Amino acid sequence: MIRQVLLVDDDAAVREALGQTLELHDFSAVTAGSFVEAKDRIASDFAGVIVSDIRMPGRDGFHLLDYAREADPDLPVILLTGEGDIPMAVRAMSRGAFGFLEKPCSPKELTAVVERALTVRGMVLENRRMKAQLETSDPAARMIFGRSPQVESLRSQVRVAGRAGTEALVLGAPGSGVSKVAEVIHLSSLLSKGPFVKRAAAGLDRAGLDIAWEAAQGGALFLDELGQLPEDTQVALSDALERGGARLIAGTTQDLRRAVDEGRLSADIYYRLEVCQARIPSLAERPEDIPVLFGHYVAQAAEQAGIEAPRITPEHEAGLMAQEWPGNARSLMSAAMRFVLGMPDELSQAKDLGLAEQMAQVERSLLAASLGRHNGRASEAAKALKLPRKTMYDKLAKYGLKPEAFKRD
């Protein structure tokens, strides 16, 4: 994703120095010497942030701020102030500026506030994109999260598979959400109002398959890890496909071509599925999607726990993107739950804590989650945790947890 900054300053030397600083820190700086020169770039779809001097000849930084807020109230504008301009900057903040810096500012100060502003801007634009997709009633857009080219390709594959109406195969690494993508294919099809029946292929006998196929009539049957379907049941599946009445969507984390070559999977079934495929890219292939997915999972986890979602800092997002996620979406979802509950997410964060300290963190998190689920009613939270009321209140006092802080309207 391009980290774009529109830099506006009438002083060419200052403009060049600030632009170089931004470029050295992996930002893409677009410079302008005046409001007139900058205004054509200021629009609601501008994917970056604005850094502008306040004192400029003609239309000053206040005018630029008003213009930007009219174009998009959520577009972050950071103002640069000279010595003695602080009261002026405070007034600008009251009028909607994202922040201000006093010149000359250090590279660390500049890049830190720009980083925060870009994070906020990214979240605003992502939320708008998701809302727009919700309004289009496009299941692939609503239910498959991310903004990378790889995930856009996945959405396209899912839409094609949905419209095709033929048997379909979903491939992905463990934990990548194969069954979810299969369901999105079903929801994108003409059979979307019909049933979506899910079964694990491993150990499924003929009778179980027949029951599942009948239940899926007018809709789709999803068989997870198709390569593990017993040989006898594969014969029954071929018969069911000939009878029709339902659509087969299969999922796999394994190489089905190899299973066919080794005689473990019917070639007839494989070739039916091979025609229409959707491959889920791993998180390692699309690290830019990790903050988007993590933010979604954090919001989900906080809602489930009944507590306010904690703020995700740019530093935390960078740490997530630097990690390997062999468990893909599933492991990222677990990390989000731990993050919401205040549990150490990495061994590096917990290595200096003794067992008692780690247990205390877990206990505090469980107490907070129970209070959130019961809308701050400590007595009900105590019952759910099977704790005497006095013990519950003693523990709340120990950890500084106040039940009223967990009450929701």
C-alpha cells in the first residue's frame, strides 16, 4: 500500500528537507508550494494524509484545513507551526486538525505523527470500502477481508465459481478459512437461498453421505478435506453427482492431484472439481492484509467478550506483519482474542514473567471478559465463574477492575 503524504509549504528549502525525511522513512511525499498547487489533490478518495504549513502567502493553512474538511471530514491534516504560533495551532486543532508540529521538528516527531495519521486514514477508507461492499450485496466483498492484489484475485475466483454453478474446489493452507470461502461461493450462486451442508470427508460412510446429499438438495454440500474421503464413499459420491439435485463444493489443504496419482482419490471426482477452483493465498503471500484481518478479529473478539476493543498501535501492526503465521487466519484470530483479553501474545513479551505473573494476567483477563459478557453485573459474572461473591470482589479490587466500567447502554 502506498503511504502517501501531501506536503504543502511555501519555503522550498523546508519543503525539500521534509520531503526527503519522509522518503527516507518509506513514505511517498507529494510536494506543493501553495494551496492552489495542492487543492486538486485534496479529495474524499485521497488515500494519504496532508502536512501543511500554517503561514503561507495567499491561502494559508487554515484555508487548506477548511477545504480539506469540506472535501472529507475524515482526511487527516497535520499543521506545521513556527515559533510563537502555538495558540494558532490550538485553534486549528479545535477546527479539526489531526495534529500540529512546531518547526523545526525532528524526523522522529514528524514520522511518528504521520504514521498515526496514515493508520487512522487507512482504517477510515477500509471501513468505507467494507460499507460500500455491504451495500452492493456482494458476498465475496462482504465476507473476504483484505485489500491486497492476491485477495482481490481470490474474490474474483469466488465470484466466477459462484456464477458457474458447477462443482468447485477450494484450496488453501491449514487455517486459511477453506470452509468459509466455500460458503461464500455458495452465497454467490443462484442456489444461495438453498441449504449449505458441511461435512468432514474423513470417516464419512455411504449412509452419511446419502443423508448429507439429501439434506443439501437445492443447495450445496461442502466436503472438507476431500482427499480423506473413504474409497467406498467416493463411489457413492460419484453416483450422487450423477443424480444431481445439489452442488458439490470440496475443500482441501493437500495436493489432490497426487492423491489421484496414488489411487487414493477418484479421477472422475477430481476432474469434475478441477474445472472450477478458488485458491486462498496464505498470509505470508499478503502481509499487507494482516492489519485488516487483525482489526476485524479484534472487533469480533471484543464484541464476544462484551468489552471495548483495545487500540491497535502502528507498532503492534508492524510486529504482526513481521511475524510468520503458519496457522494463517486461524492463528491470527487466536492472537486477536489474546490481545483483547490482555494476554501476552508472544513468548518474547512473556519471557520475563514468572509463572505467578502469567497466571495473574490470565486470571485478570478472565474476570474482565466475564464482566463484559454480563454487562458489568459482578454478581452474575461471579456465578458464571463459580466464585463466591466476596472472592469475586476481592479479586476485582486486586486487579483494579471496576464493574461499572464494563456496563453498556
